Amino acid sequence: MKGVLLVNLGSPESPTAKDVKPYLDEFLMDKYVIDVPFLLRALIVRGFILQTRPKKSAEAYARIWTAEDSPLIVISKKMHEKVQKLVDVPVALSMRYGTMTILKGLQELKEKGVTEVMLLPLYLQHAMASTTTILVLAEELRQKHFPEMTFTNVPAFYNKPDFIEVLANSIKKHLATFDYDHLLFSYHGVPKRHIRKTDITESHCKIDGSCCNTPSPAHEFCYRHQCYETTKQVVKLLGIPEDKYSQTFQSRLAGDKWLTPYTDVEINKMPEKGIKKLAVVTPAFVADCLETLEEIAMEANDEFLKHGGEEFTAIPCLNDDDEFCEVVAGWVKEWAK
């Protein structure tokens, strides 16, 4: 019997330092997130970051928390419910970090008689710190607890025409009510070394002005290329001129070389360049979360206005958009034939 496991990032149990700390520990101690030797990673995370970050992060989570739960969890559950209603095979929802574990999701499917699993990480682009860590952990759990199961791993869907059309339609709908000067595509950042580590050719990714535009097998796992390709395909569908959009990368840890240009730096420069009405879309995420709701819709908004901007709008992620859920259901139906 076939079944589907949807996997997203996860969330602390509550917006308190007490619950944020173990969540951050699990997340940051992941060797695919901070990819340095264990002892150094433990020193960085437990010796420094976890001494101060939980309180600050808890305050950020508190700003976006809803009466129901973390927005990411609430939205993911709604999306999961809609997809389940559209397909005839069991669909489970898990998170890579936190209490909604992949182990629980696979167990749920097993109890329903599932032996063939479509494993779908809810990320448009492939990255070590998102897709890879999900697939590796799922396979470890399969070998240890569910040897009777087989997996079909869904590749990054950053360039699937049906998905790009839904993403473009969503952006178009929100721009229809906002007379914007500029549209910014802000993607989550990753360290530059992650790009080089996922280069299967071991030579193509120079992270310069040409490698992402030069065809290569490396692009199958290149986060940077896939981000630029998402932007390229969306603006082509929407007919947005080159001078009216740009792309940046948000969220980074100090002490590392991360993908540039940085979202916060670029947004703060925009008003002096004549960009007074800014729209920001965050297509590295399918569900609104801390990085979209607090970092962009609140923090970036405040900074833009502080630096002379006049109007700012954060375009929501696809969340549980009906068209998006129908597209995902279509992938499931095609696979389950």
C-alpha cells in the first residue's frame, strides 16, 4: 500500500526560552546545518549560541505565535488536511525538528498498512540544511525501524511548471492591490561552503556571476541556482521588467561567508535609490514562519520605513492555498497510479 509523508522544518513547543532552547539545540546541532566537527559544533552551539539566543528567539516567536500554535504548525496542518481530502492514499505530516517527528509520521503510515512511501520535503529548493537532512534521517529511521518500507524521494520542485504557475498566480494576486516600485525575492541564506559541498561535479560551483547560468549536472542539488531559477521563471510568467525586481538572501550566522546580497542590507539601501514602495516575497518557504512573519513582515518592514521607505508589503507564502494543495495532490495521484 502507498502513502505520503510531508515534512517541514518544525517549531518549538511554545514561545518561551525553556522550549526554544531544546529546539534550537536539536536544529543547530544537526551536522547538515552547522557542518563542522562535532566538538567544534558543540562548542559553538552549546558554549555560545544557546547561552543567549533562546531568550531572543523566544521573544521573536512570541510576536508571531497564534492562539492555536506556531503559525508554521497551524498552516502545515491545514495544508496536510486539504491534500488528504484530495487523494485516496494515507498522508502523514512530520517536522524535521521538534515533537512532530519523522519517526511518528512513518509509524502512523505503517499502522495504516503503508509499505511504499512518497517522501516530500516541503522545500522548493534543495539544500543540505533542509532537504538533505530530512532524507538522511528518514532513511536512517527506515533501516532501523521500517525495513519493509520503500521510499520515493520527491526532488526539489523549484522549476516544476505547475508549481511555478501557482506561485506566480499568488504573487500576482497580492501585487494587484499594491502599487509597488520594486519586488524583492528574499530567500533563506546558506553558507557558501554548502553550495560547494553539494556540487556533484566538484568543480562547477564558483559562486560567481556565471556558474548558476551555465548548464551543469551540479544544478540538481545547487540551492543558489535553484533560487535564481525560481525567480527567473516567476518574473517571466508575470512579465516583470528586469529593473523592477531583485533577489537577496536573508538570515545568517556571524563568522561565516554566506550567500549574498543580504536582504537586510539591500532593503535599507532601497529608499535612497528611489524605491519607496516595496513588496517582498519569500519563495524558499511554502508556509509562513518566523523567517517570513517576524524577520520580513515585521523587522524588514520597520527598517525599510525607518530608512525612508513609504509602503511595504510582505507577500504571504502559499500556505494552504487551494491551488497549491491541488498541485501537491496531483503529484501524489501521479505517483500512486
